[in-house]
Amino acid sequence: MKLLNLGLRFVLELCMLVALGIWGFSESFMLGVAVPLAAAVLWGLWIAPKATRRLRDPLRLALELLLFGAAGAALAAADHPLAAAVFLAAVALSEVLMLAWGQREIA
């Protein structure tokens, strides 16, 4: 089950980028490229397990939730409220399980 949660987390990270891209492209081509790219850079610099400047919790958790929340808001703003709700529920479930199972340090 723990391995499945790590897999879910990875899928949610990819969905975050897709959600930001969906909203961005609904606004303009530049936002469709720039917003997911900016999120990926932030994730790679400060959140990813192999980041050289990885933040420590609770700051890392706050940034993760900010990015996931922005992706949920982006889906809602792009007229996909059900997708936003499902995405945010999956993020919440995954984060709760990560905390319960002590997976925060490896993900």
C-alpha cells in the first residue's frame, strides 16, 4: 500500500503540471508553457527528493500544498470543477497517508 501511495503521489505531480497547462492554454499560449514550467522548476529545486536545495518540512509541505492548490484552482478556473475536486481530494488523501506512514522524507 505504501508503494501505491508513492505512485499516486507521482501521478498527482504530473496531474498538477497538466492542470496548470490546461488553465494556461485556456488563457494564452505563453501561460500554457510558462506556468507548468515554473511549477516544475520550483518542484525540482526545492521539493523533489534529489533536489540539491530541498526545503525541510513544514516549509516544503507548505510549498507543495500551494502548488497542488494552485493546480486545483486552475482546473476550476478552466471550467473543470469536478476534476478540480477529485484532484484535490486525491492530494489530501495522499498527503494524509504520507504523514501517517512516515513517507514525507522519501517523497
